[in-house]
Amino acid sequence: MAEREKVLEIRDLSISFRTEGAKVNAIRGVDLDLYRGETIAIVGESGSGKSVTTKAIMGILAKNGTIDSGTINYTWTDPDGSKHTKDIVKMSEKEIQSEIRGRKIAMVFQDPLTSLNPTMTIGKQVMEPMMYHYGTSKEEAYKKAVELLSEVGITDPEARMKNYPHQLSGGMRQRVVIAIALSCDPYLLICDEPTTALDVTIQAKILELIQDLQKKKDLSVIYITHDLGVVAKVADYVNVMYAGKIIEKGTIDEIFYDPRHPYTWGLLSAMPDLDTDDDELYTIPGSPPNLTKKVQGDAFAPRNAYALNIDLRLEPPMFDVPGSSSHKVASWLMDPRAPKVEMPASLRNRIQKMIKEGVAK
Ligand SMILES: Nc1ncnc2c1ncn2[C@@H]1O[C@H](COP(=O)(O)OP(=O)(O)OP(=O)(O)O)[C@@H](O)[C@H]1O
């Protein structure tokens, strides 16, 4: 197997927001790795910090946000084979704008309407980034834009170039957004709930499209999503976030078939499947902690039926799951001295079923 090439390495990232009267400690020491051609997913409930983490990578934090500590090292290889690494945290807005955002790293958001300009033709919107970042001539950009639209599955691309976003369906608009994202040949694509706003049948097509393009262009992809069904289809590695921290990470099989953190158990139990009625769906009791207050011990402890005494006092470190180099869990239950705790029987059954059906890709 070829050696894996790391493209992104986040270490100890902490981000806070100033709000009226209080500081929100939204991201509390995140470590994340991404390799070329691979896909990672960041999952977790609303407010766990998925978007803020990826926005920091793109240098688009809200004005009231500050990176308090950490590094976001991005590595790329130039056409001459030379390797470069830069810490995005230390780059100026101007550098990020010209080198990173929309060029080496591109993003696809949930709602294509918010990322498209309603007053500009599709063609102009696909052409502009190439002309801005690479100084591509208008003629060349036009040619490339038509090619890109056809590559993302838009039929009659020359006619579509003249259309405005409202003249296209939701799925088609998302294809245009993907074409724009790919127009500057990025290394890394960040997809923030890319299919949530779309019909189920269209969802599957868009995911397939992203996967095909990823293979063709050897892209690294980060998905952020609530939807574990999407994760199972696309991800190689999963990072589970809770209250601004990654609390479990591993390969797709490790997270879906051998989850260890009670929060991950909760997320998997809450995942709808074809046999579950919506009204019998499990929800994790309680709500996430207030991040304006100092979190004492394990942030999940108050919602955790398996919490130990130590969870209320001390924050758990990342434990390695024995026998795996990729599976890591921040829970005192992983300490060799902890009592042995089994996941709920209903989840165990569910996982058996998932294994049988081969739910994870
Ligand atoms: N500009 C801001 N000002 C204050 N707090 C913010 C700001 N942006 C984000 N936060 C807080 O940071 C935390 C993480 O938010 P984030 O949007 O990353 O969550 P998320 O996991 O992406 O949620 P969702 O799935 O709903 O998008 C939340 O507590 C949120 O309220």
C-alpha cells in the first residue's frame, strides 16, 4: 500500500466567541488528521462544534470568534514535487483569501441558494474563481466552466451557463456549487450537510457525484453532518464531537460496529433505520453543557447513564483502544481500572443487524 500523505493536521485547537457578557468556549482542544484521497466525517449533535472547526480551517470564523490556541497545518505538493506546510492559524486574511479559501480548500454548504449569487449567471459564477485565483483568460475560463458543469452531471451545459440560480432545481444548484468548488482544483473539499436540503433520491445522487469526483481528482474530503446514514455511505474515518471536543475517533467500522463512548452509543441508537417509526426513535436525554461555564470533568457526564465518579471531577484523556492504531476514546470507561460496561442490548442488536447488512461502506 502506498504511504498515506497527510494534508491536514489540527492540534490542540481552541476557539472562543465573545458574546454579550460571556465567553463561549466553543472548541476545546481539537486534534484532527486528514490524508490525501481520504474522507473523514465529523459528527455530533447541533452545537457540538462541527461548523466552527471547519470554518476555522477556511479562515471564515465569525467576527466575535478568536482562535485561543492550536495549529491548523495544511500540507500541499506543488507541480514540481516540492512539499509545503503552512499553519492557517498564523496566516493573514489576505494570504488565506489568495492561497487557501476557494483555491486549495473549497466548501460545499447545505443550502446551495445561500452560496450562489441570485443576480449572477451560473456561467459567471463558475468562471470567476479561476479568473481571480489563476488569472485564467475569459475564453479559457468559459471552456473550463462548460467542462466542469458537464463533469458534475449538468446536461446542455452551454445553455445552463446563461441561467440564473432560481431557474435550476435544488439538486442542479448543488451540482453548480460543486462545480464552483472544484473550479480551482482544490486538494480539500469540505462538505457541510451537503444533502440535508435535498430530496432523498437527489441526496444519494449528489453523494455519489462527490465520491466519483473525489476518486477522479484524489481529493481529501471532510463531511460534517448530523446524518449517520450519510457517514456510513461516504466516510473512511469518523470523528465524534461533543461540547467542542472529539470524544471518539476511528475507522468507519470501528465507530459503527465497535463504538465505545456512551455518547456514540446514543448517536447510533438515535439513528433512524428503515424499520424504525419516527415516534419510537431514541433521543439522548438531557442537553449539552453551557459552554460559557467552565466544564468540570467529562462534559457528557450529566447525560451519561454510565458515568463514573471520576467523570464529575476529571476530564478523561484520549485512550487508545487496545489492538487498534486508529480507534481512540475520551472516556474513563476505557481506563483499565474502570468497571466493565456493556452497550445497551438494543444497540448491540442493531449493530449485529448493521454488520449483517454491511451498513458501513
Ligand atoms: N458567532 C458566534 N457567537 C457565539 N457563539 C457561537 C458563534 N458561532 C458558534 N457559536 C457557538 O459555538 C458552538 C459550536 O457551534 P457550531 O455551529 O460549530 O455547532 P455545530 O456542531 O456545527 O452545530 P449544527 O449542527 O447545528 O451546525 C455552539 O455552542 C454555538 O452556539
